[in-house]
Amino acid sequence: MPTAAAGSQTITKTDDGLNVPNQPILPFIEGDGTGPNIWNASVRVFDAAVAKAYGGERKITWHEVLAGEKAFNQTGNWLPDDTLDDFRKYLVGIKGPLTTPVGGGIRSLNVALRQILDLYTCLRPVRLLLTACPAPSRPPELTDMVIFRENSEDIYAGIEFQAGTDDCEDFRKLLEALPRRCTTASASPRPADSASPISQKGTERPVKAAIEHAIREGRTSLTLAHAAGNIMKFTEGASAYATQVAASTSAPPSTAAPARHRPQGLIPPSPTAPLGAGKAKADPPGSSSRTSSPTPSSSTPHPLLPSTTSSRR
């Protein structure tokens, strides 16, 4: 429990979202390597930005929690339970770069944090603040996007086996037990192996979060990107199918912002072709087809919410 300054309070979750007090307590992990230097510079920027934005009426109370090499040196644990408990309690936090322990146990502290705390989306706003940088396609100052990246499955599950280890050999024996489906399981001697789990829930959650964010913030376009598989039909291909399902079943937030102002010169999407307005039927996992031509639909509740399913790939 931090020694909180007078007036500091915990962020709480309500049906309408997060309730953020004027002086919230935020846990932070300083990080390893360059982490301390990065944190010392960053915290000054954070504090100055909050003071500037709110005229001094709001302030963050920083509460350090331990992870990585600093945690191991002080507690003998790379990721102490107290750290996880504090992130669960205070809901919002920040971390610096963490070292990967050598040997057994946790192979990646970043993967462990994502999985334990169920951090399923990596959300990254992208704005270009310097207008002097040349760009090949359009004026760089028009760059304004928010990326929602799936963060817990596929390669981010961190399931891999080093070549020549007992775990790798055991995994290879499982593959060799399915000769009809894994015909190349023994094509190379002593290779490393990995597994790529993908579920419908794991795909739908970041897709729905992106759609809801776009509507709430008044965004006028949404791009769904995936590695649709004509080879990996039941993982990457299923991810593409789940993306269509998520887009077709997302409900609009209770409050939607007006469309964001587009700077002059930015080409808007065609007003006659809202995302997913077509009548295409979703393909089953693994199948593929050309993108269907969308048909305008006056019943579509919002340009980012399709009346049926999103256009196929």
C-alpha cells in the first residue's frame, strides 16, 4: 500500500467506464536497463502535461511497484504478487522495459503480465507532430490513427520450444502422432517449434473494442487487418472469420461523438460505401473470396457498424 499524498484516490470502474479522481494513484514499474533513465525523463513530461491540460487541478500520485531485475534483487521474485495485486486494485498503470530471465520459470515478463492481467489489446495512438518530415503518399501532418493490436494469442501467447530440448522433442512427438495433418513435422533435423493458439473470443474482443472506440470518438473509417490464411486455415483463417462476426454483432456505445474534423486535403471514405454495408454472407473458417462490392443501406445504424457482416476477403 503506497503512502498516498493527501487527496489521492483510487480509480474505480463503473457501468459507464472508469471514474478517475482529481488525484489518482497510478502504479509504475521503473524497468530494467534503460528503464530508470527513461522513467526519470518521462515522469516529468507526464506531470507537466497533466498540469498544463487541467490547469493544476489534477495531479498523479505515482506508486512504484517491482518487477524484473530490480524485483528479483530485492525480493527474489521476478514478478511479485504484490505488483499484480496493485495493478488489479488501481486499474491503470505504466511499466518500463523488463529483462527476460535466463533459465527456467517466466520466459517473458511482458507475456506474463499480459496473460495474468488479461491485457488483450495493445492500443497505440499514432499522430505526427513534426510537419517537416517528407512522406511518399500524403502530407504527414494528416496522420491520425489509433491501432488496436491483439495482444494475448497467436505469437503473443509465447508458446515455443528451443531446438534440442526435452520439451521440444515431446512437442515434436505430438506432431508426429498426426502424420496426415503434419506431413512436414520431421522435415528438418532438430528444429525449434512453436504453437499459435487463436480463439474466437481472443479475436472478437479487440475488434469490438476498436469499433466501439471509433464510434465513441467520432472516427469516420475503420480498417480491419489480419493475416487471413490460405495455408493456416484453422488459425489465421478462423481469426478472419471471427473478425467478421465481431464486426457484425458489435452494439454501438450509448454515446457516440460527432464525426472528427478531417484536415483539408485528407480524402474521406466514400459516403456511399460504409464498412460492411454489403449483403455478403460470412464465409466459414478457412475459405476465402474476393472482397465483395458493398451496397448502400439506409438501415445501417452507423458507418462503422454493418447491418449484416463486413465485406469478405
